[in-house]
Amino acid sequence: MRFGPFVMMVVLLGATITPRTAAQNSADSKFSSQTETRAQHDQRMRWWREARFGMFIHWGLYAVPAGEYKGQRSDRIGEWIMDWANIPRSEYEKFATQFNPVSFNAKEWVRIAKDAGMKYIVITSKHHDGFSMYGSKVSKYDIVDATPFHRDAIKELATEAKRQGLEFCFYYSILDWHYPAAYVDAVGKDPTAGNFLTKMKPGGKEEYVRYMKEQLRELVSSYDPAVLWFDGEWQDWWTEEDGQDLYRFVRGLKADIIINNRVGKGRQGMHGMNKTDRIYSGDFGTPEQEIPANGLPGVDWESCMTMNTTWGFKSYDDHWKSPEVIIRNLIDIASKGGNYLLNVGPTASGLIPSPSVDRLAAVGKWMKVNGESIYGTSASPFATQLQYGRATSKPGRVYLHIFNWPANGRLSLHSWGPQVKRVYFLADKKRSLDFQRDSDGITLQLGEHPLDPVATVVVLETIVGRHSVGRPS
Ligand code: FHN
């Protein structure tokens, strides 16, 4: 049972799953989806919930300086260079004349995502720098009009994603450092540079909202995205009411589109889930660079994360996560009922950095064998965290993801209620594993060595309906 970020508040406060009141259901359906019934909501969210794993792509003009401006470097994120290098708008615009990604190959990008086991792609149609990475009719500051490349790379990517069976989605920034009515009022900052907060000249906000809606109309009608992933909503001039209005506007353009909670003002910083003082707009929570400590029953959420420490390409950021960490993050997130949106930051020449490609290939190798234990699963049925790893579930199946192999190859689960009819490795389905039942629970004979040191998946086939899960060992 799931109903968007609002639910989470109930769970955390109550520490037990309290059934939803009629008021909550109607409030939810009335708010985030106008007249959407719960069944319609579940239908709209179904592909996304089952997908579990997507590629985030931060690509834009910031890939040209690649984290360096006039010899100045920073350990801050690359796509914010217009801010931390205090680059005036007129200077930053010049990067467009140097943006010519001749090595861009949509087929290759989508193949890399697909082979990693990813089911959807979310690409930056416009980031905070205000540059449109698609052929916009309402802005000349875009990849077709303002760069020597003149090709609509996003059109090619959308077409290829659909051809290879991946859902295509857009990131869109509400914060726009390039919009004429926006300006910066901060000590030591050029008023047209980037900045965490911007202000709007009188009448500028209404004008900008019209501009945004025109861009969103052309994005939805020309590229048919499955998700709108908003960001940059923390501006003082942007309100929850604006978020509700934009949510309704976008759902009006495409009824079954999914919209994250950064359309409104609900998000609690990097924690990403909504505050609890009222109902907020959006269909799912967005933790950033973090994974919730515990599962959030009934809540749709997606954790977005970098593979190094920047979203946009930086030539000198080599703080790469290991494939093991990335795979275990995916498992950890799925075991808590969430999605994993893993980022790549392509270069200005149009290549996904090889350390990213290598890591995605390693994830893909694991997913090829173990994808069944991730896609379409629900959160762990165990009430507490497992010492030796994580668990995901489906009706009649529990998937144990073993990170720490038990010394003697024997794994005990105390007071294991349901009838286990078979135990086997997902990587070796034909060979049944021995297990003993005793008064206290069940003990699995796993053998001395893991099949995969990163995570070996053990499947417990249970008789559906007999599922009183006890304390794990
Ligand atoms: O400022 C952005 C940042 O550049 C990046 O896009 C991330 C991705 O979720 N979101 C914002 C920071 O919260």
C-alpha cells in the first residue's frame, strides 16, 4: 500500500504502520492527483516502482570548463561553476560556442544504461545555468541555436531510449541563473553570476513561470517524458502553491506522467522526504547522496547519487565509488522499498567517463544474474536490519542478499514461521540447498564460500500466506 511522500510522516511518528484515514486518502487523491483514485495512482506508479534502477545524466555547458575557470578549481560540484567561480552570465554564455560533442552517440549511452540493468533515464533538459540541452522554440540559449553542434542530442536520446525499451525522463531546474528577470543580491557576487538564491525583478516571476510552462509544454509534447524531475525549488520566490499549480499543469499535459516532490516546497533538504506539517505536491520523495536508515512502508522514494563527488563532469574528480559500494547501495535501497537513480556526468565531447562506464558494466554483470531479486520487489519482510546483508521480497519468495558470509557457511534465522519449501542460490537455481528446521527457526547450509563476494543471493521459497517473519540471527 503506497501513496506518495505524505504517508511517510505517519510511519515515522507512529513507528508502527497506521492504516490511512479516509480523510488522508481523499486528501491525497484530491491533492496530488486531482481526481485520481488509489488504483489509478498505483497504476500510474507501477512501472516506476518495478523499475527500481535508473540513470541520472547531468550534461550541459558546465562540461566545457569541467571544473576549472581561469585556473581556479574547487572541490564543489562541477555544474555549479557559474556560482563558485562567480562567472557573469555574459562570460558563461561563451561556453556555448565551445560546446561541440562530436563523440555523442545516443545508441551507446542507452546501451550502457541498459546493460547496467537500468530501466529509465533522467537527463538534464535545463539545469540551474538556464541552458536548454534540447531544441527549444522559446529560447535561443539552447543546444541547437547557440552551439556549433546544432543537433538536438536529447531528441536522439529520447528516440533511442524508446527503441531500446527504456523510459525517458527529464530533469528541469526551477532555479534559472540565465533568466533576465533573475538576479543575485549577494556580497562579492556578480548580480548575473550563479548563486544558491536568486531574486526576481518586479513582475519577473510571473513572466518566468509563463516561460517555464512554455518550455514544459514543448518538452512534454515533443519528447513524451515519463517522469518530470524538478529541482532548484528552494528559491524564496517559489511557493508550495506554485508547486501545486505546476504539478497540475504538467499532469494536464500528460495524465500518466510522474512528478517528483521537488516541484513544491515539501522536501527536507538532502533527506529528500516531505515535511509533515501539510500535504505537499509530488509523487515521490528524493533523498540525495543518502539512503534512508530504514524502510519507509507505503512511501515512494528514489535516492539519487553520484558515482564520484560531482553531478556535472569535472576533469579532476576521481573520487570514484567502488562497484561493490554501488551494487550494495542498489540492494540496500531496494531492501527499503526505494529506487536508485545513479548519475553520470558526460564530457563536453559527448563521452560518458570510462570510470563510470566500467562501474556500470560491473553492476550490469551482477544484475544479469540477480536482477530478479531487485526488479518488482518489495522491501525486506524482516522487522530489523540483517547483520549479514539485506533482503527483498515478492509473494512466496524472500531474497537474502549475503554481504558477510557466515564463518561456518551456516545461516540461522530464528523463529522462522512460514513453511519454507525450497532454498537455492539465484545464480544456481537448479541446485537446492539443505536446510534444517528446529523449534527455534531455520538453518541454511550455504557452504563455505560465497558465489559472489559482493552479494550472493539466496532464495527462500515459502508457502504464500504463511509469512510471520521472526527475528533474523
Ligand atoms: O543543485 C542541484 C545539483 O546541481 C544536482 O542537480 C542535484 C541532483 O539531485 N540537485 C541539486 C542539489 O540538491
